[in-house]
Amino acid sequence: MRHRLAATSAATLLCLGAAAGAAQAAPASPSAPSAMVLTVTRGNDAASGTVLRAAVLSCAYTAEGTHPDPRAACDAANATGGRFDRLLAAPDAGRACPKHLDPVTVTADGSWQGGRVAWKHTFANACVMSAALNGNPLFAF
């Protein structure tokens, strides 16, 4: 009797887990809420580097989070269409930066319009990062 009860309980849990997994696999709506953790880290690898700054950004129905200007940051993220490499498309060509290597990595992790985001980019140093982002408000914190 105990074995039958345990087997029935296990089967029930598996069915519930499968149903929950199926619900999560449904395609996301383009108007789904977006929430990300943004970081600026010293080093080539965000996982092992020293976090210099971090901010939370939520772009659901209103812009909020620990980012100092969440509305401008949400607008900047929106302008990328979810392709965050577009943040690097308009660098400040007139900015001269030293040629020393002191890597800085920026990351955006979370969800954007219902899809998973795990974006990172490493710059040679903080000056190169600033020139490449060219005042973009997403990482201005």
C-alpha cells in the first residue's frame, strides 16, 4: 500500500511539473513586462570580475528600479529592439582614449519583452566603454 501511494504521489508531481513546464514554454507576448539587472564589472569576465556598479531596471507598465533614470533607460533598451549590440552602433568618434588594457565588462541579464536576455560586452577600458556607449542612458548609472 505504501509503495502504491508513493508511486501515485510521484506520478502526480511529475504530471504537475510537466504541466507547469508546458505553460512556461508558451510564446511570450511582445508587450510582456521586462526586467533586467545591469552591471559594469572590472575584468574580462563578469562572473569573476569586480562589480563596479549595478542597477535593476523594470520596464513593465511603468519604468522603475534602482536605475537613476529608468524611463530613459527603458526607452534606450526599447530602441534596440532586444538586440543590445545596437547600443554600440554610434560611438563617439571624436573621443581619444588611452591604449592601456584595464578591461570593463557590461552585462544585461533578465527578460526583455518576455524573452530571456543574457548580453555582455567587454571593452578595453572605461574610456573606450564611455566612447562606445556615447551617452546612452541604459548604462548611465
